[in-house]
Amino acid sequence: MDYKKIIASMTLEEKASLCSGRDFWHTKAVKSQKIPEIMVSDGPHGLRKQPASQDHLGNFESIKAVCFPAACATAASFDRTLLNKMGKALGAECQAENVSTILGPAVNIKRSPLCGRNFEYFSEDPMVAAELSGALIKGIQSKNIGTSIKHFLANNQETRRLTESAEVDERTLREIYLAAFEGAVKNAKPWTVMCSYNRINGLHASENKTYLTDILRDEWGFDGVVMSDWGAVNERVKGLAAGLDLEMPGSYGVNDREIIAAVEKGSLSVKTLDNTVERILKWIDRYTSKKQKDAKWDKDADHELAGKIETESAVLLKNEDGVLPLDHNDTIAVIGRFAKAPRYQGGGSSHINSYKVTSFMDAAKGKGHDLVYADGYDVDKDEVDRTLITKAVNIAKKSDVAVIFAGLPDVFESEGYDRSHMRLPENQNALIEEVLGVQPNVIVVLHNGSAVEMPWADKVKGIFEMYLGGQNVGTAEYDLLFGKANPSGRLPETFPVKLSDNPSYLNFPGYNDTVKYAEGVFVGYRYYDTKEANVLFPFGHGLSYTTYKYSNLKLSKRKIKAGDPLTVSVDVTNVGRMAGKEVVQLYVAAPQDGIPRPVHELRGFDKVSLKAGETKTVTFELDSRAFAYWNQDIHDWYVAAGDYGIEVGSSSRDIQYMKKVNIESAVKLPMTITENTCFGDLLGDPKYADVLKPLINSYLHIDKKEKPKSSDAISDRMAQEMLKFTPLRCVISFGDGEYDHEKLARAIKNLQEIYDKK
């Protein structure tokens, strides 16, 4: 397709028409140019294709499809290969259903456990989000189906999501919120990017040139289409000028006419419009030119795949006294409605119309187990039902072990609103406590899209976190509980003891239309580990039915220059009796002698499969970004000189080995020395000694015949410490009279010249 030739022959009205959707799910066709419409569809974890055109929140029923585990679960797999396989299945489904682009994945950071849409998001860590979403994108797009990575940018809550302004400093955006998108955009190259509803530092994401063009396109090299989230457009012409190509859904021609008027008035250039149209044409052509005819998909095969993915993603949080796996000969009390009707997905635009659902009870049927069942609670209510609890207690009392299937009902977390607390329903907490009163062997199996408080965690013997595990969650539960599979999931987020421990607690969801990200880069484990705070379960935590041993940590070099790569390797051995998979995590601990930085940050992870007794070497390649922070003075990544810890372990709180590498930095940060520069800012460098010494002597009255009488209130130590934070100008006020402003200015000039020559 000759895009420029087509654009040259299009009318202004035709160009403008391509910049918005025909309805909720289709672009507009341009018949005179033989440009077809294409369809997009919701579904980061399944295909939500709707025959009806006017709906985006699930009011109209969608086609029967396969619901895979949500991102909250698949992120816990820490498995790029698994996400890629899931992506290929989703891509094949889209081909069969004539969908050009699937609206996902969603990679927004889990800033607060309360965000109602956390179930769609991967992690509190940007590397996990970028790596796993990138693998999913590559899988989907390998089938010539587009993705729309979302929601760009700083969309971390549902409260007032169309109007609130996320107030975030430059460093925090770069290191946390932009970084989650950056890796996926650069490495996986999604066909489209979806901008978010919210404002960023006062300006709507849909008309924010800094992010849509300067960073996304010019810096990261994105060459695809930027589309709006559904209803995110504030001022259409400003948005188009900023880099927003496609408005979804359409506005019945209202905003198209505004584009036409702006071009005719000269307030919007034809070149800007033509560039937008060209990107949209390339996107349409990319799909239609390689569209598969008569493509089919196997729902049963994808159902089985969904179960396998969830098996790899579930996290065994606790296994006291080896209560798991379950003994096939035991009488087992199965308690909780989620054992028969599991909660396996979230509400809102990603809700899949599953063609079938397999529960734990379905999976266990006919397997010869001695299972007794009780509902335990009413899913639709919060209050305690004494009759239901009494029945559950009675069967638990007569059994060898009780397995309670608990979690958050649909109404507790959904797109459109945030949670108000982190608790499970009161009837479920009461149920667990009362069963514990009669049964010492209690296992809790959780179904939820984000972290929850567990006031009973130290009393139960086993906890499985299934997250929202897709329509075949029951098969995964059965295989894991009975030891037919070895759990290998790890937490992609920290579980705090209580909500008020979370770093965003005092600033979520903000006030009126403003939310301040006052915690800065200290999100999730970056905060908890730096603060040395107690947590319920740390980031990266997860148990296995076998045991792993780390050894032989090696660094390719012990001293490097900033910008040089570093190779890290470690041996991991399965010292247990069962085959399993370990998630090896590498953290970098930056020197803590300058700008505030987290005590350590995840810079690598790999999931390795090990037979019993087997050893494998896991290798990581670290580039300069692994050691850098975003310096707001130079507006760039900066690696400070010093010793960096290379930590390897199985969670952020379980570091097995650590070695240090020394990094020499050649980049000089800008500095302007003035009368208000403190002595301490210069004392560490011997190059300043000759100029500083007379200033210090004058300030401290050293080497003078007539010294001020010393006071018991001021010790030599106090004087030296106070000097560090004393500005140079104080040598005039508190010195011995040796310096006036003119002489001090000459000294400052000499100091600046020394700095500039460094």
C-alpha cells in the first residue's frame, strides 16, 4: 500500500474521519480509497468480543471465549515463556474471530492494594511488568494481531479516573511508572499504545506531548498508533497535535468537525494530520494484508492451557508442618462457595463470557477422595450466617484436614471504583477463625486480584494464593493441593500486614481531583525493605514442595566503569526429592551515600526448571541501567560512583548471596558554587583543600592569636559537624574578619574553576 499516495488523494473530511472510531469497536472505512474498517476488542486475559457495538463495560454479553488467568496471577509465574505461549493462544483466537487488535496488556504499577483494577496489572515492580507484558505482546503479535499496551500513564486508581491529576515528580515517573512501559515498548514493539483517562501534573494524558511524542515516539522509537482509552479525550485538536492518533469510541462526528475546522483555520497543520492518518493506515494494512482466512481456534485446548498457566502461577504462601500436599487417604472438609463456583476473573471491560468453568470440586469429582462439603458463607453478603458456619464447623471437626476456599467476591474489586479496605468479607474471616477452633489442620485457598489482610495467617497451616486464576482454576487447585504439580509462583507484589503500612496510604486516592505521589520511588518492596518494615509476605516470596540451594555466585568483574556491562552467574540446585521450578531473583543494592535510593531493586529474574538433585547455572547480563537512577539535574540516567551490592535470592527478604562491584563514574554532574553552597558539599574532595582551608580556619578561628573563649556548650565535634551544613557566606558573619564579600567571591570563583576542570 502506497500510504502517501492514498493520503494525497484523500479529502480533508476523509482524513479527519479516520481519526475516530465508527462505534465502540470499529474504525471507520473510507470507501473511496478502499480502506476497510477493522475491529478491536477488550481482553488482556481473554477475548471479549461483543456483537453489539455500543458498550465497553460489559453491559451487553460477549461471545463465548476462554478466560485465561488475569495479569495478577500470570505475573506470579515470573515466566516469560509461559506468557508468550498464552499470547500466541490469544492471537490465534483473535484471528479466528476477525479481531485486529486486543486491548491489552495493562502494565500500570500496583501503587496501592486498593486500586480496583489491580487484578489487570502485573506488579509493583516495573521490570516484572515490562518483561512479562513484553513476552505476552510478542506472543500475540506473532499471530499478526496487534496489542494496545495500556493505560499510558500514571493510571493507578479508579477514583475520579477521568478527571484526577496524578502529581508525580520526574524521577519517580522515569524510574517507576514510565519504566513499566519503556521496556515493553522498546523490546516488544506493540502495534498501539492506549493513553489513560487521567491528567499528569495537571495536563490530560490524551493531550500530553511530553509523553505521547517526546518520550514515547522520539525517545523510545514507538512508530505505531496512539489511541485513547474509551472516553479519555478532553480536547480533540490539542490531543491530535500532542500525538493522539485515534479517538475511541467515535463522537458522532463532533470531534471530526473540530479537526477539519482547525486545519482550515491553520491552528492544526496538514502535516500533523497526514502523519496521524499514515500511522492509522499502516496499522490497518498491517492486519488486513496478512489476515488469515478460515482461521479456527480450539476452545478445549485453550481451556487446558489456562489450567496449566494457573498451575505455574499459583503461590504457596505457607506450608507449616508439611500439611501440603494433601494425603489421598484423609477425610477432607472442603469449605467455601469458591470451591464450587470459583471467582476467577475481575469485573468491568475485561470480563470474559467463559464457555465453561472448572471448579475444584469439578476437578476432584470421581478421583476417589473422601471429600465432605459445606458452603461456609454467602458470597453476596458480608455479614455472618450462623447456620452456614455451624455446618462448616461440624464437618471440619470430623475431618483430618479442612481446606477453606475464600477470597474477594465480585463486588469487592472491579473496574470503575477502588476498594475501601484490604479485608476479606467478615463472614469469611469469622468462618476461618471458628473452623480453627475445632480443626488444627486448616488450609486457606485464596481467590483475589490484589493483596488482602490475613488476621488468621499465623494460625492456619497452609495458604495458597490463586489470585484470579481463569476459568480452569479448579484443575490447578486440585493438582497443586494433592501434589500432582509442584507450586512455583512467586508474589509480584508485597502483602503488607495492614493497609496503613502501605507507602501510599496517606495519599490514596487523593483529594478532589489531585493525588500526590508523595512516596516517590519508594513503591512496594522499595519502601518496605528500605524501612525494614514487617510485612505479611514479601515481594518475590513463594514456597515449593522441594528445596533449592544457591552456590557459586560469580561476577565477571569486581570493578567496572559506568556504562560497562556486568555478567553475574549463580548455581542453583534442587536438593529435594521432587522436580520443581525456582525463580532466581537478582537485586542491585546501590550505595546509600547520596541521593535517597531504595535499599535494593530487582534487576533480573529467571525461572529455572530442576529435577531432583539437578544443578543449573543461571546467568544475568546487567547493563548501566541496572545501576542508574534518574537525575533530575541532567534529565538523564546517572550511575553514581561507589560499591554496589549484587544480591541473589528467592525473594526480596531472602537474599542467599551478595558480592560487591565497584563502579567508577566518568559523568560529572552540574554544580554551581555560590555563597550558599555548604562547606560539606566540598569537603570530600581533596582538590578543594587549598582554597577551603583558609575559609575553614577563618570560620573556626584557627591559627589566630586571639581566639574566642570556648564554651562548654560547643564541643570540637559539634563545631566540625555544624561546619558541614554551614554555607560559605557565614565566614563573613562568624569568621575572624579575614573575609569580606569581595574576597569570598574570589575564593568561590577559584572553587568553581577547580570543579569545572575535574
